[in-house]
Amino acid sequence: MSFLHNYIYYIGAFGLIFIGLFIMIAKRNYIKVIIGLSILETGVNLFLIAVGYISNGTAPIFSKAGIEAENMVDPVPQALVLTAIVIGLAVLGLVLSLAIRLYKHYGTLNLQEIKEQRW
Amino acid sequence: MRKIIGIILLIIIAWGIITSLQEMPFGTSRAKVADHYINKGREETGAANIVTSVVVGYRSLDTLGEVTVLFLAAIGLGAVLATIKRKEDRDTEKASLILSTGCRFLFPPILLFGAYIFIHGHLTPGGGFQGGAIIASAFVLMYLGCHEEKKINETGSIISESLGGLVFVVIGLIGLTIGTRYFLNNFLPKGEFNTLLSAGIIPIIYIAIGFKVGAELSKIIDLLMEES
């Protein structure tokens, strides 16, 4: 039980990462692959935040006078994730535009039917 | 067959991760660099939000690179979609009166909220990227809900995007000439801690980032909406 209590955030984050990876490997529809990419990215962000967490910690903001610096969580992963979310959004837009191009060119989004994409 | 290969691959990766995670305790200690940021960040950058002082203070060069990545993604999206022939006539159903009025009513408060988020980036949770995303969400609402065909002003979008990037780089270059002389040096006075006019160049850079990100994301939305 204590194992579950200690590692529940890691388990959740890696669960999302594995779900996303499995979707990207197994699914044939390009839109579903993009959804898998998005889920994977969320899992990675959750994992980075969980690495920086401290038990009973507060957000790293000195908004009031009585906030102790000792209890603050690690600000570096939070800054990383802040930038990663925005980059993820831009990459999602780029991938969706490629999906539009693919559909206009081949008339299908099934990767099995597109000859160059088969594996 | 693909599913079996995928499951075998995932089991191998999961085994590697489980064995390495047991060496890594949860929620106990910070890195040394984080201790420095938290203990010295208030004096060195003047920002109350330590995440902001990392993003725009200590690591602002990386933020400049990240803004460039976002810009490149927007350019790539434009280049991929530019060669497709535009659709002229779409038979779309017009939005109802309640929806279009509500969207026209909500559009200015959402813009104002986005501006609030990026102006107060050094004091509260938030900043240029989040504020820019909120501004882009206002444009999503306008595209989806408004009655008549409205489009974003292309010149305005280009001007605010270029101006945002230019302000960021020019402030960084001014830092080369003043004081300790390094790129993106925080040369302005720090001001009183935890007030709006504090933390030197950080609010200015975050406002520039907010304009740039908001213009870029609304441009991406505009391109994607035209094609669908």
C-alpha cells in the first residue's frame, strides 16, 4: 500500500505515456495517431511535474509574507513544462496541417492504404 | 500483428522504467540549482513568481529559442497549407442569435483576461505563453460562434508578432551595453517587491511574449479554420 502511495503519480504519468505509445504503434488512422501523441505528451508533462514535487509543498510564488522558502516545490520542471505545453500546441497544429495535406492528396487517412506509410 | 509487437515493446520499456524508478524517491528533495533559485531568486531578479524568474530571468535565452521554435512551427504550418486551393463556398448553418450575441459579449472580457494574465506574470501564476493562449482562445470563440464571417486582421497580427519578437531581442541587446554586459541582462531597477512595477525587464519581456504568442496561435487557428 505504501508503494502505491509513494508512486501513484509516477504510475499515472507512465500509464498515460504507455497508452499514448500503444495508440501510436497500433492504430491505423492518422487522427488517432495524433490523439496518441497528445496523450503521450500529457503523460510526459505530468511526470516532469511529479519529479519536482515535495511532500506538502507549496507553489513557488512569494505572494504573501508568511510563505516559507523551505516548503516550495522545484520550480525548474515547472518552467520546463510551461514551455513544453506551448511547443506541444504548436506541434499539434503542424501535425494537423500535415493530416489535411495527406487527406487532400490521398483521399484517405488510413495509414495502411497509403503506400509510403505502410510498415 | 502490430498490436502484439507494440505490447512486447511496451513491456520491455516498462520493465526498464520500473527498475530505474525504484532508485528515485518521490517528493523528498530538490535539486541544488532549485535551492539557489528559490533562496536567491527574489534578490537577483525581483520577481515574486519563481517560475517566471527561471523562465524570463535565469533562462531567458532558452525562452528566446522556444519563441523561435513556436515561430518556426507557425511558418511550417503556413507553408504546408499555402499550396492548397482555398474553398470558396461552404454551406454552413448560421449560428443562433443567443450564440452570436453571447460570443460578441464574451470576446472583449476574454481578451482583457489574457492581457491581465501576461501583465501580472511576475506576481501570479501565469505569464506570456498562458496569456497568449487565452487571447487565441478568444479568437477560437469568434471563429466558431459569431454570426457573420469575421477574420483576424492580417496586418495587425503580423505587426504585433514582429513587434513582440523585436522588443524581446532589442531589450536583450541593450543588456549587452549596460552594467555587467551580458545578453538579456536585467538592467532596469528592481522596484518594490511584489508590486506591479517591479522585477526590471521581466514584465516588459512577458508582455512582448504575450503579444507574439497570441498573434501566432490565432494565425495558426485562422489557417486551420480556412482549410476545414
